Amino acid sequence: MIPSITRYASTRDLLVAAQQQARYRHGHPRARTIAAWRPVPDLPEPGTAEFDALAADLDADLVRLRPSRERRPGRERDVWHCTVRAHPDAPPLSDARWADAARRVLAATSIAPAGDPLACRWIVLRVDSHEIRIIAPLARQDGRLPRLDRDLSRAHAVCQLVDLESRRAPAATSPGLQTLPVRSPRSPAWAATVAPTGHRSR
């Protein structure tokens, strides 16, 4: 998995772009919501009242904390956008696995730490079998800003770990029940003859 992080000024424009992109991807005529800060059945079609309501709900804390932002010609780029792509030749991940990876990225970057009820609002959209988009307006309910230092490095580290776990998981195990293989203990004499392997992460 490779994450790419950018900042934008409009949550609504990002939702529209994700829906438009999905139409050009094989097998995904529309973007699908696979996780969010609250239950969201699916991404509505742009131009509908439901779509506008979802965009407004995502932006609610931004509007409350910075009420003048919409009237500024050059708005601050305060909407966090992370695209995560898997290798095209890799087996497609389930929605549950993608959602788990996205939540771990959100927690590692401090946008939505696990169990934090005051975290930023966010949504995860699947645009094809090998790509998701994470959209999060950068406003916490308590008015504080998330600490985004080294957010790309942290996202990379999470994606590397998810890739490693996916390679170790048995292929026949369902996504919700995946476990790492159990290795039998080795004797001290055997361990002394094998050089340890290193693992580098960024």
C-alpha cells in the first residue's frame, strides 16, 4: 500500500471527485462508503439533498469553529485527503480490511485516535478494488487542531505494517478471522546458527 496526502479547501469537491473517478474504474460504477465517523449507509449522488447534507455534516465543526471560512476568496486548505493504493497485482482486499487500514492511518496521524469522541470527522470511500480515499476536515469538536507532524511518514508506516500482515495471513482465512501463523519453538542450538533478519520501516 502507498499513501499520498494532500490538502484541499472543499470537502464537497473531494466527495464529487471521488464519485466521478469511480465511474472510470472497472467494476466500480460509483464510490462506496466503507467507514465513517458515524454510520453512513452509502455515498449519495452529487446534486441530491442527501449528498449536500453529508458534506455539510462532515464540515460542521469547521463551520462552527471558523464561520468566516466560506466567505474568504482564498480559503485555507483545511481538509485532509489521503489516497491509499495497493499494488495492481495484489489480491483485492475486502471492505473490512480497507476500513481497518484507514482507521489505523487516521489514528496514527492523530486525526481520529481510537476511542476519541472529540476527534475530527472523517469518511473512507472505496473508488476501485485497489484504492481508497480518506477525507477529513481538520477540526476537532473541542476546537484543537490535530497534530499532523510527519503525517505522511506515519501513514507509510501503517501501510507497510498492513502489507506485512496481509502477506503473513493464510489465504483461506476470512478477513474477519485472519490470524498470524503460529511457529513452533526452536531449540537454542538452532537459533544460534541462524542470523537474525532485520526489518526497516519508514
